[in-house]
Amino acid sequence: MSFRFRALGLLMLIAMTATAATAWLTLRQANRQVRETVTAGEQDTSRIAGKLRAYGLAHGTWDGLAPTVAALAKDTGQRIRVSTEADALLADSDALAGRTPRAVSGRPPVPVDARPVLRLPGGQVRRASMKQTATAISAYRAHAADAACLTRAGAQVEAGTGAFGVPEARTDHRPAECAEPADAYDALTPRDLDALRPCESEERFAACLQRVFNARTASVAPPRLEVRLGFRDESPPTLAVAPTAAVAAGVALAVILGGLLLSRAVLRPVRALTLAAQGLGGGDLGHRVPASGRDEIARLGGAFNRMADSLQASEEHQRRLTGDIAHELRTPLANLRGYLEALRDGVVEPTPDLLASLHEEALLQQRIVDDLRDLALAEAGALAYHHADVDLRELLGTSHRARLPQARTGGITLTLEAPRPVYARADPDRLRQVVGNLLGNALRATAPGGTVTLALLHHGERAVVEVRDTGTGIAAQDLPRLFDRFWRADASRDRATGGSGLGLSIARQIVADHGGTIEVRSTVGEGTTFAVALPGAGAGRSPAEGEASGGR
């Protein structure tokens, strides 16, 4: 099956799956919202009923209920109609809001009973509970009469918790017409006790006590309420399925059409990339693909071409490197082999000078191998660095002292120009390796009577180390190849002046790993200057001062 049909089939499958999942999630979310709306409505109903019951419990009457109903309607957004079981209207939020009352909804009314629920201690004999219930009846009668009097007198009434679950009316200012209620124990009546006696033999003793309590307090308690919420023809929360299905079908169609166009636009460059990749795998590193435009496919083609260029350059570089290594090692190893065979055959006498020369040649080959290893580690990012705050003036002073005997032996003046300390965050041993390589090259390139200068500068936020010599200089056409492996300016590739041809490559990689740069300026017959620029850690101050000032 072709890619186009497979892509189209995959896109159709994804589209249908995504559409079905979207529709399912939409329905699920909508159903959840409906349930949350219903739950919120139930919570509003419970809240309204609780507030009304608390009002009746505290005030002993429904007088003055209208403000509470109006506040509940405003807070919950519900239309509230409150009436007694005899259908005597007490309050209607529509009328309180100044509009014509709407017809009530067909939902059943919410009953509200303001009488308290008895709370009697458990684990006692029934006669004691009956006496406590009679006391509670007397206490509630006194409370209801007192609370109703306070409410009608306009006093602010609050309900405290009394004995056996019966509330107590509290107010900050008691009007003169409302006397203190009588003590519940003083108000006990034999009739209340007589009414409770049948409960002593009842199986459901607590329910019987509550039933008698309600009957004996019915004459003083606020009448039971019927609370109706909402209005007729009120729109319930609904879910429209048709728009969701239409959107899902539209999404599926759009995905299918987009898949057709996409497969057509993608296939042509993909075929070209496939052919080019096959050629690349077969060794044709010169094959390229057209990469015009600015879309993802064009960028992919450009990336492929850059990869092919990199592979081709790497292949050529590897060939040159292999040839350079073979050239560097072939001649000295052939010489070593020849001398060793001559010594074995007795043709040449093993004199101390000959053995010393052979040993020096072996050490040179070992140095070439070690330099190759360091360069490979550096380019692979595996060369170990131990960074510290380095005083570059002190580091250059150490390198200057180490190379001074070599300079004096060659009749060369080696000077140090470091007027003030400059600090950098670096590996001191690796930096000494870089400076030592540059100084060694400068001393080898400078004739007796010449000068090599080791200078430390500070440009902005960068520390600059310069190695200047008055040697033969380097031709302009040779400067781009100066950091190539095994490359030397002298065409004879003679090692009489020392060096493996790898030092500058290693130095450039070490400097790059420190976030710095190395540049060279040269004039034939006048000399050469190497400049190593590193990120500075502050000039003229110690590392501790740099940390205190926030410089690093």
C-alpha cells in the first residue's frame, strides 16, 4: 500500500477517533455541568429551608420573615414563595422585588418545620426521659411566647442553645412589654406528663417523645411552611447534541481534505529525499536534493544537504588526516626499523650517541600519539577540566620563567608585559599548556637577536593573552590552515625546529572549551602575534573581591 493511502487511512482513523473522543468528552462535560447545576439547586434548596427553619426557631413566629426571604432570593437567584400548610401566603420574592408574581412551578413544595428536635441524654430510664421531655415542652412554650413578643416589639433576637435542644431567645435590649420567661421546671404541667405516659411502653420510645412534644407545642409553635421554588415554564439545563454532532462531522471532513492535500505536497520531496538517502548510503556523497521554499519540507531538504556536505567534508578530512598520520609516522618508523635491523645484523655498532638518537626519535613518536589522544578527547568533549579562579599574570609569570633558559640559549629576548592582575575562570594546567605551545612556536620561529613578548591585556569583560614574536612571519595564504592537524608553514615538513603539528589544534580546542577565541596576525619578515581572548572574572581585584561585588 502506498504512503498516500496509508497516510490518508491513518488521518481518517485519527480524525474519527479524535471526533468521537471530542464528542464523548463534550457530552461527559456537559452532563457533569448539568449534574453540578442540579447539585447547586439542591444546595440552594437546603440552604433556603435551613435559613427559614432557623428564623422560625429563633423568633417563635413567622412575623418579619419578608426581609429574610428577599435576601435568600437575591443570594441564590431563586424565585421563593413561602406559605403555610393552610396556603396562607407569608412572603413572595417576586412581590418583594416589585414585580408581578409568576405562577409557581410544578415541583413539590419544600416543607419547613420550625419546632426543635429533642436532644435527650442516652442510657437513662424512660421515666427520666419522659420528665425531661415534659420540661422541654414547658421550656419551648416559654421560649416561643418570649421570642414572638420580642420579634413583634422590634427587638433583635438571637437563638441560644438551651437544655434538651430547646432554643433560648436572647436580645441586647428587652422591651418593657416582654417580661422574662418563666422557669421551665416551674411551668411543668401534669397534663404534659400524662400525655407522655403512653410512650413508656412504645418500642420506638424516642420517636414517640418527639411526636408528643410536637403535638403539645403545636399551639405556640410557628405553623409548618410550604416553600415553593422557581416558576412555571422555567428552562431547565439542557444539552443540545445536534451542534456537537455537526461540529464533529465538520472536523472529520476538514481533517480528511487536509490529509489529501498534505500527502500530495509531502510525497514529491519525500521521494527525492529517499533517492538521495539511498545514494548517500551507497557512497555517493555528492548527491543533493532541491531545497527551495521556507516550509518544513524545505528545511528538511536543507538539513539533508548540510548533512551530506558535512559527511563529505568529514570524509575528505579523515582521508587527509589518515594520510598526514601515515606521512608523519612512516619515515621515522622506517628509520627506527632500519637502525634496529642493522644493530641486530651487526652492521652498525650500538654507540651511546646512536642509542640516544633512537630514544629521542621514539619519544617524538610517543609525543605525537599523546597529542593525537588529547586532541581526540578535546574534540569529543571528554577532556577533563578543573576550573578555578586563575590569576593570569601569575600564570604568565610561571610560563615566562619556564621558557627563559630556552630563550637565552637561542639568543632571544623573552619579555613579560603584565602591569596588573587579570582573573579568569579556567583550568590553570590547560591554560599553561596553551601558553607553553604558543611560546615554544614563537621561540622556534624567532632568529637569534629577536624578541618574544608575552603580554596580558584587559579589553572590556575579556582577558587577552598575546604572544608576539619578531620571527619570519606567516604568509597570508597559509593563515587559514594554521590550525589544521599536522600542517606546518615549511613545505619540507622538517622537524628540526620541533613540534608535532598538533599543538595549535589542541590549543584552539582548549580555548574554545573555555568559551574563548584564539586569533593570529602575521606579516612576513616582521613577526607573528597570537591573541587568546578568555571571559574575564574582573581586572585588578582578587576572586574574593569579584564575588563580593557580584562580578561573577
